Amino acid sequence: MTKHSTVSQPASHDPRQMRRVLFSSYLGSVVEFYDFLLYGIAASLVFGQVFFANLDPMVGTIASFGTLAAGYIARPLGGVIFGHFGDRVGRKSMLVITMTLMGVASTLIGLIPTYNQIGVAAPIILVFLRVIQGIAVGGEWGGAALMSLEHSTKRRRGFSASVTNMGGPSGALLATLIMTACSTMPEESFLAWGWRIPFLLSAVLVGLGMFIRLRIQESPVFAAAQAAAAAERKSATGAKKPSVPLFEVLRHYPKNVLLAAFGGAGAFVIQGLLATFAITLAVGGGADRTSVLMVHGIGSFLHIFTIPFFAALSDRVGRRPVMISGALAAAFMAYPLFQMLATGDMGWVLAAFLIGNPLIQASMYGPLAAFISEMFGTTSRYTGASLGYQLASTLGAGLAPLLAATLLTVGNGNPVWVSVMVASICVISALAIFITKESHKLDLDGDRPEPAISAAGPKTARVS
């Protein structure tokens, strides 16, 4: 594909429109991740008993986390599908579709009969709807992040893109608060119908998100690239049709996709385990379920503010230094964090949640949206960034709870092997980030940035 060297980087100069874009990306992400992460909480507390009642409790927990993983495995597929049309048609329209899909799937999860009512059909329907959730959130992140990134000025790209990532802990906090309120019911009522309330509320949240999302403008960077491409096709004799974005990514950016996936995996393994497995571990250690959910909510609340802090820091000093520091800190603290959780002591559980998400995970996750998006050119950025990000989420948050539950069983309840797994993934992430080029000063205009790795090493290169 030919470079569009004449395409500038048009940022949104209307402060009101910029605020609307940021709020839309944030709110949409809150709704999507509320639904997606609510499933994780329910998987750790309820689904093993409701949908896998015929299994041993520990095996039921593993099976429950297996359905959780199914959603993460589907996320790259969603990134490819919606990335294709987002790069060809536009970012905004895809965001409307993904939100609708997520809302419908989540509401239906709240209506599924239990295993005791319809037998094996119950977990089958659950897995199907979880896959739909995964496809929806796989397409959501790329569009929301790029709308913020591509409306922003260069010096604030990390902060602007991180607004989408703020939706993750915000959605987790909202899901935790609502599920905590429901969990105060008598055990019989909670298992019978109380857990369904948070899923049914997603219909209201989707309506609010759609109202805001329909009022924003298309990305100016994408619109300019489309106009330049149309002019080029009009002036060129026998011009070729636009290529498929996925093929462009696989042809020109294979290393970028792999570096994005492995570079982001560390952030997601911490996120996934603290949102699901950590709750199971702390409750299994003797902590009160409602109290664990409350301290998890405290950590999620602080996480909302530390994500943009580390993203803004990466705008000043670079993405790589901030993210590598976080990955190495995660590897070093993996063993102490899970030992704190396993004690069941609420003081140690609180400390683990405060260190794990607001500090360690945020330092990797805050700059991640910009770090990944800056690896790809405009006309394949939605596909490339979505694919890299969702592969990272699948490697980290998707498979980690399932592996952690299995390793905990192998370790007879001692999370030492879980700690080894987390430390190993975070070291790999640090290495992947280290060998990429610094990107916080790159321009976004043009179709094809230079490869993420060069023979000269990880130096800054201009995108043109």
C-alpha cells in the first residue's frame, strides 16, 4: 500500500468535541468491561455451583474459569472482524455495534436456566454467550482507543488513549459494587436469583452508553486517510482496490503484532488474576466473601486514577521505561502478593489488592493503549492494534485464571506455582517491550510505520 505522505495528523481542536470523544470512549469502555468482568466475578463465586453442579467443587471452579477463558479466546476474533470494518468503514459505526452485542449477550446470561433446570444445555448456552461477549469486547477496545488517540495531539496521546483503559477498572468497580450488594442476600436467594440482577442491569447501561456514543464525530486521522486514499484512487490509472486490513497487518506488521501480544501479556495476567482468581484464593483462605469484594472494589477505584497517571508519565519519559519498570516489579512481587491473598487475613488481602492493581498493573496498563496503537499505520491500525491487544489479553487474562486454578490444585492450595507462572510471563513482557522502538514521539499520519525492531536496536523512528 502506498504511503500517504501528504496526510497530516489532524487533532480535534474543538475542546467540547474532544471532551465528548473522551467521555464516550470512557463510558463505552465502562459498559463493555462491566459486562465482561462481571462474568469473571460470577465465575469465581457462582457459576461453579449454578452451571456445574454435577461436578466436584474444585473441578467446578476450574470448569467455570474455563468458560471465562472462552470469552478471552474469542476476543482476537472480534478484533479482526470489527477491525476489518473499522479500517474500511470507520471507527464510530463499529463501536455502536459492539456495544449492542455486549448488552444483548449480558442480559441473556442473566436469564439462563440453571443446570438443575435444563441440564447440560445450561453451560452450553453460557459458553456461547460468553463467546459473543468476547467478540464484542474484542472489537470495542480498538475503536474506543483509536477514537481517543486519533483525536488527540501528539503530546497527550498516551493520556488520551488511556481513557479507554480506565473503563476496565471502572467497569470492574461497578460490577464489584453491584455484585457485593447482591451477595449480602441469604446464600440460597443469591444462588437462586440474586446473581442475575447485575447482568440484567447491563441493558440500562447500554442505553446510556449508546446515547453518548451516537453524538461523537468520526476520527479525523481516519477521515483524512480515507480522503487521501480516495483522491489517490481517482487520480491513478488502473488503481488497485483497497487491500484487506488483516492481510496488510500480517504482511507488514507480524513482528509488531507479536511484540504487542507479549508486551501486553504481563499487564493482563495481573489484571485477570486479581479480578477473578485472587477472590477465590482469598475466600478459600478464610476471608469473608463480601469483605474481599469490598477491598477489591477499593483497589479498582484507585486503579481508575493511576492508569492515566502512568499514561501521562509515558507521554513525558516514553512508553518503554514506564512499562518495563512495571513488568519487572510484577515479576518481583508475584510471590509475596499471592501469599498475602492466601492468608485470608483482610489486612494482607487489602495490601495485595492495593499494590497489585493501582501500582504494578497500572504502570504496565496505563501506556499500553498508545504503545500498541502507535505500532500500526492508519488504514490498518484498528485491525493491528485490536489483534495485538486481544492476543495479549488472551495470553494473560484469558488463560491465567484457568491455569492458576489448575496450578493451585497441583500445589495443594499453595500458590507458589501460580507465582512462578506470573513472574515468568512478566519477564517475557519486559523483554518484548525492551526490544521495541520508543513510540511516544512518532507521528500518526501515513499507512506504514517502520518495523517495531530494527538492526540498530530500539531507537525512535518517525512514522510517515
